[in-house]
Amino acid sequence: MHTISLLFYCITLSLFPLAAGNSHSGNEPAKELNDTIRLDEVIVTGTMPKVNLRNLPMSISVISGKQIEERIQPSLLPLLTEEVPGLFITQRGVMGYGVANGSAGGMSIRGIGGAPTAGVLILIDGHPQYMGLMGHPLADSYQSMMTERVEVVRGPASVLYGSNAMGGVINIITKQQQRNGSHAMGQVMYGSYNTLSAEASAGWKKDKLHLNGNIGYNRSDGHRENMEFEQWNGYAKVGYDISSNWRSFADLNISNTESSNPGPITALMIDNDADITRGMASLAVENEYANTSGAVKLFYNFGTHKINDGISIVSSALPPEYRFHSSDRMAGISVYQSHSLFRGNKTTAGFDYQHFGGEAFNKFPDEANNQQLADTSLYNIAGYLNLQQTMWENKLTLNAGIRYDYHQINGPEWIPQLGASFTPSASTVLKAIMSKGFRNPTIREMYMFPPQNPDLKPERVMNYEISLLQMFMKNRLSLSINLFYIKGDNMIQQPEPNRGKWANIGEVENKGFEVSTTFQATRELRFSANYSYLNMTHRILGAPKQKLYVSGNYAKSRWAISSGIQYIGNLHTSLTEPGQESFVLWNARINYQALDWLGIFAKGENLLDQEYEINAGFPMPGATIFGGIRINLM
């Protein structure tokens, strides 16, 4: 009861100044709803060709570039945790997620994801992002500066994206210079725990050629001893419009991260350090005509990882002589073409091929003693067909898809999907979907570390969902409601915690609902909120039973103020110990445009100074304050 009362108080405290500061009546015309759900929103993630949101049967959240810029956050993931119902991403400190033992950045959608995450697929412009050996993404790789918008599919998307899209998909869509000319932007932020973030980006376009790039540097001492974090990252993209119907892109994304893990407070560590380099390159050629569109995309992911396992401060054991080293890669090609065979029809056929793997070993001072852990690669090949038919004066859209996915070790897997969307009026959409998701075991799980098991089979889930999208007040108010039921088996677990081989013995049965709403009260004032409730028959780590986020944004003249309250309820931080975490976080931001080219900003996080944990034994930082400047040059 105390937590609920505190939550109510904080929401009132957060939003009252925004409403009180507004002197305009609610009858004024609303500005364009750039940050609300729009039923004519063009989506590229839920289906390969571009399509309106109203015609897709699945649940999709869209995070706009304006929302990303307002948040003043180097990493994308904290923003997604707040704004996307059903999505939760674990954290451990003021900056940086880390890797290996003690790391955070575990992602789950409706409880599906895993730790480390292999059941939620990260994409950059549609290209899959995960380590070839470990099979999961690295949370520190995804930066705000490169991002134009993010589309999140909540629920299985394996019919289009195959393995790892079992819980859903997060597609990071990168920036592109749209107009002839150039622009440049730089930002520097400094704050608590000697935390520094510096970023610069630029874009240029002349007729058919356009360029974009950015570079960033982030560092922090961390809120605990031995929790330093330092990162360099860069991104470059070049595009050429071959004709009015054909265009091409090439890009390169690379980052280097050094982080330290202090260990849980019950078993403090020293020298548990990691040096991680990750990269991604891709080449794409796209076509778009009146009745057909498609693309050929090639991508290559690579990384090197050097990890010192460190030693416990209270242990009398000698530190290990070896250091973990690995290098991995994933190369692939994706081809798809969509065609309108007849009126109201959109038929998409696609082909995917991926080749992934790498080498891992424990490196000793005497290299003759090196211990090899893995030196292997596997391939996966798939074909899919998706049919979309609109009828009944464009009010009803039927969607059916099938994928045949062949894994070198596990063989074939069939993935079906059926859905429908019904638009009884211009402001109402009803949707229903039945979809299958699956995940192949990773090389790590099959071959690398105890409790490895080469006989593992794919995990599988079935998702059943109905949803409503409703607009009110001439599109100033939006409401989305989703009800879902997920049933899964063959989940990879150990028979007992930390004992025995991995085995396909786990089950998943999750059900719940999600609600999200946005309200453009006036030209200057916008409110948004989302709530998700997750009932788990089988306890899942890092997936809260309840998640609520309420925010308000007020902008007038040169000032912009925003504030948000997040409530996390009944979060399991450990599967071996009883107890659940519940906490309330209050964040606020203020921006002042001092000159046309100069902005000044400040932000505070956890302003209630809450004591809480998301990873067991890793207390989160208390109240933190940051400030900085942003320079825009056109």
C-alpha cells in the first residue's frame, strides 16, 4: 500500500507543474501527433514491405526520433523499457550493461527473452544483431545518436525473422539525410559519478548521394568501486538513389567497450574486466514500384572479446592464470519481394541464409597451454511466404504466413502465422493473431561451457492475441489494449539450479494484458502512459508482473520540460531465492534553447533516491544529476 501511495504522489508531483504551466485551453488545435499511435503509421518491421499499422495483425510500438532526442540518453534501451509495454530490460548501474557474470541488458517481451537474451531479436535496419558463438545481442552496442526511430514487435515474429524472434523484435532504423545540404550536431553531458557522454553527428546530401555518420564517447566511474565503464562507438552510412525506383545503402557500425564488474555485494570481486569490440557492416539494394517492392540485403557481424574472470576479495584462491578470448562472426543474405497479384492483395516471398560461429579459448601466459572451448560454425537457411488480402471496402485485412527454416544441426522447423485486422471506422481497429515463435540452441549452449549439451532441440512458443486500437477527439487521444496468451515448451534449463546439463525440460505459460495511451492536450502539452500485467505460471527471471509508466511533456517558446514516473512491481531478481522487488522511479528533464544553434539541458534520474535491485546483489544508484549542451549547425 505504501508503494502505491508513493506512486500516486509521484505522478501528481511529476505532472502537476506541466499542467499548471499551460495557459492555453483544450479547444485549441492540436499539433501533429508525431509521438502517438497513428492508424496510418507506415511500418516496415511487422511485414517486409512498408504497410500501414492498421493492416498488421500483430502488436507494434513505434518510438519516434523526437522521443529519442528528448530523452537525452546515450543508450536506446532505457527509453524502450519505459515507452514499450510488456518490454523490460535489466540494468545494473548509471551507465553500461557489461558482459558475462554480473552483466545486465537482459531483454524480455511478455516474459520471453532469456538470460542472456536469445529470445528477443535485435535488428539494425532489418539485419539481425547477435554474437555468432553466444547467440545473444550486447546491450552496450545500441546508441541513440544513430537512430531515426525504433519499431518493436511485441510477440513472436519468427515467420519473417526465424530463430531468436521468439518473444519479439526490436528494429533500430538508422538516420538518413532527407534534404539537399548538410547538418552537424554535437552534444556533451556530464554528471554524477564522473559520468561523461560526448557525441557528434553529421549528414550531407546532394541529389542522389547522401551520407550520415556519428561518433560517440561514454565513460563513468560507476556508483560502486570497481565498476568503471568506457566506450567508443562510431557509425557511417552512405546511400545512392540509383533511380526513382531503385536505391542502395552501405553502412558500418563499430564500438569498443571496456567495463568492470564489482560482483554482488555478498561476494565482491576485483579484476573482473572485459574488453569488447563489436562491428556490423551491410549492403542493401531496394526497389519500390506501384505494385511491387523488395530488397537484397547482405550483412556481416563480427566481434572480439577479452575477459578476465577476476577473483573474489574474500577468497584465498589464487587468481586464474588464463584470460577468456573469443572472436565470432555472422554473415548472411536476405532477399524478399512483395507483389500485388490482384486488387487488395500483397504477397511477399523471401529467402534467408545465415552462417555463424567463431573461436573461443582460455589464453594462458604459455600459449602452449591454451584451452580451446570452441572453433566451429553452423548455417541456417529459410524460405517464407506471407499473404495479405484486404477486402470489404478495405475494412477487413486477412494475413497468413508460413516459414520453412532449416538448421544445420536441428533440421527443419515449420512456423505458421494467421491474423486479421478489422477497421469498422476510420478511428477503430480490431486485431487478432495466432503466431508461432522458436529459438534454436546456441553454439554456447551446445558446445562451449558446462552445462553444454550437443543434443539440445529448439525452444517453441505459441502466441494468441487480440487487440484494439482506438482514436478519439480528432486523433488527439489514442488508446491501445492488448490481451495475450503464450504457451511454450522445450525451454532450455538445468534440471536443478547450477546442476546438470542443459535440457529441453522447461515450460512457459504467460498471460496478461497491455494498455497504452497518448493525449495531445494542447499544442504545448502531451501526456502518455502505458501499463502491462504479466501472469506467469512458471517464475521467470527479470520479467516484472506489473510495469507502469506515466509521462508529461510541455514545450513552449525556448523551453521544454518533461517528466516521467515508472513503477515496477513483483520483479524476480533471482530464481533460487524468495522475494520480489517493487520500486518507483521518478525522472525529469529540462531543455532551454539559448540560441538558435545552442541548447542547454539538465536531467535527473531516480529523484526519489529509491533503494532497489534489478540484478540480485547489484544495488542500483540513488538520485543522479546530469547537465550539458547541444550544438546544432545547419
